[in-house]
Amino acid sequence: MTSDGAPLSCTVRTSANIALVKYWGKRDSDLILPLNDSVSLNIDALNADTTIVASSEFLADSVEVNGKKYDCGENTRFYRVFQAVRKLLESRESSASSRLHFEVVSTTNFPVASGLASSAAGFAAIAYGMKTLFGFSQDEASRLARLGSGSAVRSLDGGLVRWRRGTRADGIDSVAEQLFPASHWPSLRALIFVANDQEKKDGSTKGMQMTVETSSLLQERVAGVDEAINSLTQAFAAKDFSKLAELVMKDSDNFHACCLDTKPPLPYLNDTSRLIIDLVHRFNSRKSEPGQKNEKQPEALGAAYTFDAGPNACIYIEEATMCEFLKFVTKHLRFSPGAKAKIQEILGEDVETLLDAPLILDLIYSTVGGEPQILAHQMS
Ligand code: DP6
């Protein structure tokens, strides 16, 4: 290890995750312990490449994300994560290691803090990098990630991941667990419609605290989450997309109802988001128009929307339905030249350009992501 002060370094690629049953509300704000369990899928196309260098020669910690330097002073989340690493190392009686400082440089391939879970990918990378450098366990990595951002815990594994709220006051049992690897459902896709790529006004941390303090609806939500997760896990096991879609949209709607029940309300969705919600329902019910369905059997749902604390839509869909869905939405939405080019590539045909429709700035097309990857690792 670094008894001679030489740096250790490691570069990790982690994916952002988008929850199917969302985390909203903390039972302990300092330790970032959630009020309810949550479940998410990693989004392969949304990733952060993060290099962590540890050295006892550094005088202070430093963090840079997409070229922007972040404060690592006391009371910041970065500081808490780095202090927790130093404490863990101290408990192993490794005195040189406890004097270590860290330099983190991260690049994301998507806009930071616009409701696309960038902090999850970033803090998961730091935690996974520390695990790699110092041989921490997966549960220790879970706890480090959680001190950075709750949802980061779920990016430490691939596929469908459940973050358990845990019941202990010290949060030791509030860790992530993989329910199914990404390979379980290879035809599952995510389409992210970026309606806004600016930093949001009320981030998740502040927003969820306001909801906890002022919404009575939240208690009802929290009470129903375990049942929703159990049903979702069963639907996922059986690869029952229609059931999955029903549960995912129900959770998103319920979460945004709690946001609107907050005082003052948190209107994370915008007109474009609401149009996309309407389009998904129209797409799903189009499939059950007379003549297209067996009247006795309700027709299966083909697409599901979910929205985090922002206006960007994540549509979960199966590969076989995706082209039909894209053709449908291009009749109602306007796409930037970049987003349009991506759709044309997926469809293999030109799409018409609408002049008078809400604009989608970017389209992200993804398979389900796996666990973090080590891109480089140097033990000097
Ligand atoms: C709506 O994990 O960003 O995306 O723990 O305060 O950092 P902190 O919050 P954060 O909240 C995520 C909220 C969400 C739902 C989810 O990802 O489960």
C-alpha cells in the first residue's frame, strides 16, 4: 500500500440508474437512510468515467466533474464519503492510509443534475473505486455510496437492484441487493426523452425533505411500497412486461402526486412530460382498439413511462415494440437534429419534422446496464 506516499489510482465506469419504484424521503438525513425500499434498473448508455487517485502527498481532497471543481470542505457530501473511507482505513490500523487524501475526476456523458441521476453514477464510482483500491466489502461500498447520495447505492450492482431501507438506526443494514442480472431480460430497453437539460431548481435532497415535512399522502405511499416491489419483482421474474408497465407508471404517478401534495408543491413535470404521459396511454390503448384485441382479454401494455425529480421521461419498453412506439411519438413531438438522427438510425427510415410541437432536445437509447467496470487500476 502507500507507506512510501506513492499514489494509488483506479478508473471506474458506472451507470446511472432510473428507479421503477422510487425512493423519496429519509428516515435519517445525516446517514441518508430512506423511508422506503426502492428498485431500479441501470441505464447502460448513461455513464460516468471516474478516476480516483489516493495519496498521502495530497494536502486536501479535490473533486472535478465535467471540468467543474466541487467544494470538498466539511459538511459536503464528498467530505463525508472521504472521511468515512479514512475512518474505515483507520479501523484497520493502517496509519499511513488514514492520512490519505483523494483526487476525483469524473466525466459524465449526460447532463448533470437535470433529473438523470448523475449523482448516483458519480458516488457509486467513488465507492466502487475505494472498494477496488482498499479491498472493502460490497456492503462497505454500499454504505460509502449512500453517504454521497441515496440512489447511488443502486448503481453498485447491475440489472434490477433493490435498495433496502433497513431498520437499524446505524443504517448498517441499508444496502443494495441485485434481484436480477442485466442478462435476465435482454430485450428490455430504456428510451430517455430529454425535455430539459438544465440544473433543476429544487433538487431531490431538498424536495424530499419538503415532502416528508408537509405531505400526508407520502405516508400512504410509504405503506404501500413493499407490496408494489413484491409485485414488480414477480412481474420481472416472469418477464411480464404489461404487469411491469402498469406498476412502473403507477409508482411514477404516485410519486409525482406526493410531490404535488408538498407545500409548496414540487411541479417537476412540465407540459412536454404531460404530453408524453398522454402519448404513452394513447399508445397503450391504441393496441386495444376494437378489432385489434380479444374482447375477453385486456390487451397488453406496450410502454411504460417513469419520471424522476425532473421533466425528462424514461420510457421502459421491449425491443420488439420500440419502433412502433417511436413512429407513433414522432407524429406528436419535435426532435432536435441530433435526436432525430438517432431515431432515424433506429428506424432505418426518415421521420417527418414537425414544426409546431414540443421539442425533445435529446433521445437516449439504452439497454439495461451491468455492474461497474474497472477501466484502469494502478497499485504502486
Ligand atoms: C426521484 O438519491 O438524488 O430519483 O439521497 O438526497 O442524494 P439524495 O437523493 P437522490 O434522490 C433520488 C430521488 C429519485 C428517486 C430514485 O432514484 O429512487
